Amino acid sequence: MIPILMTLFAAGGTTYGMAEETLAFYAILLPVVLRAGFDAVTGVAIILIGAGIGVLGSTINPFATIIASDAAQIPFTQGIILRFVILIGGLAICIGYVMRYASRVREDRDRSVVARQWDAHERHFLKGKSDDQADETLSGTQKIILVVFAATFVAMIWGVSSQGWWMATMGALFLGAAIVIGLIGRLGEKRLTGAFVDGARDLLGVALVIGLARGIVVVMENGRIADTILHASAETLGELSNIAFISSMFGIEVGMSFFVPSSSGLAVLSMPILAPLADFANVGRDLVVTAYQSANGLVNLINPTFAVVIGGLAIGRVSYDRWIVFIWPLLVILTVFIMGTLAVGTMMGGGAA
């Protein structure tokens, strides 16, 4: 389950920057993961890290690779082989890390980083139902509901990737699908509206946290904090060696990503300034684009100002400090892998088209 789902989320991340769309999957996947004997962190990791590593290793993502390449004045296919290396290698690392953690937790609950909250998570996501209460058969009505449910997500992926759908349209889609499922399931007016209100109650706190995180970004943008940092960083690059230059570029983009979590926003802000500097350092501009998107994807696995991180953790009922305890070794491994890959790409004269 873990490698298949993480690969699917990564495919969404690398092709169209799947991020906010993942929030709908937490409530679906977490009960399944808990029922399988894993903890809530495992469920959050499958979605957040799966889609995140796809964005980190973006290949044709229009919100990262294509916008940044346009800003750097190069074809977006330039450097795509190196990005595939980062995508495949990073995905393998992340799958191995999550599977190792999940197997250890399944064997011993005390090894979970949220061991103290495990019972509370089961009560919330499984509604207090034990294994002996589970009905292993599906009725005809439930099968029809599952078909409608799956079709809803197929429609969402199609709309986001090719029709320009975003939050308002996706919200209308899910609301309409919920009403249709309620009618098929013969819930009745009171049960349908009651279930809707209960779900909205669970997500209200998530919405408030996302609004707060976005407010921090607005303050930093309007205060020109990001511009000041970017200008100072550009002046320090000077006459560095090729590897030192691309490593410094990666570090700068890591720092900038905390202030500008949006991949498209960071691309538009930083690429027109940093990409031309690569010409003086005799480094391909495609490597600067790769460094930017890798840094942004890495930071957005933990960025407290990124709504997807805070929203996903809130839905999964995993505190931010517990998430850091879980993920920091993976961040170190990915950082070493990315910087090593960038160094090899620099020595080879840039990424291949």
C-alpha cells in the first residue's frame, strides 16, 4: 500500500504540482492506515511526503519547472534528465524511510512518535469501532457509492490538470458528490446535514490555521523581507567555484522558501535575479532551476507557513513538533542526496535536455 500510494501522489506532484488537492485524501486514508495497524504519522507521511517528493523532483510541473525555466529564459526540458534522477532517487529514499518506520511501529506501538495519541486517533478516525465490529462484505449500495466516490476524484484530477479547476470548483465538486452519495445511501435530510456539519466542524480549525499561515506570508511579502534577503544573497555569490556556486544557490533557495512557500511565487521572484548569475559562474541555468525546485520542495515538507503542511497535520491530528521528530532524519538524507546530485550535474556540465 505504501509504495503504490506514494508513487501515485508523487506522479501528481511531478506533473502538475499536486499540493492543496491532497487535503481531501487525509480523511480517507487515515482510517485505512490505522485499521492496518499503523499510526497517524504513517498516513500523513504517505500523502505529504509522497506528493512533496514529486514536487521536489518536478519534471513537467507548470507551477514550478515551467515557470522557473521561462523566468530563466531556457527550455523547460533542459535539465530534465537530472530532475528525473532526483525524482526517482528521492522517491525510493522516501518510500524506504516511511516503510521502515511503519514496520517498526506496527511491531511496537511505543516506537511511534505519536504513541501517546494513538488511542485518541483510533477513537476519532475509527469512531471507536474495533476489528470484531467490522463488516467485511459490501452491499450493492456501498459498491455504487464507492464508484461515485472514485469518479469524483477522477473528475478532480482531470479538471485540475486540464481544465484550470481550483479550490472553488473542487469544493463545488465535492459538495455535489456528497449530496449524491447521501441520496444513494438514503441517509435522509437529518443524517445527511448532520454528517456534513460534523465534517465541517473537524475542518474549521484547519481553515483557521491555514489562514494564519497565509497571513504570515502576506506580512513578509508586503514588508519586502524576501526581496532584502534575495538581494543580499546575490551579492555574496561572487566568484565561487562551480560546485560552491550551485551549493550556495541551493542554500539560498532553501532560506527563501521559508519566506515564499509558493513554488510559482518563488520562481518569479528569484529566477530573474539568480539564473543570470550562473553564466558568470560557468554553470548551466538549468541547474539553478533544479536547485530552486529541489530546495522549495524540500522546505515545503516542513514549512510552517505552507498551508498544505499545516492543514495536513491538523487533519491528521499530528502536532508540528511530532512531525519534525519523525521527518528530520529524512530531510538530512534528502539534502545530502540532492546536493550530491547537483554537484555531479555541475561536474558533467549541466543537465541533459
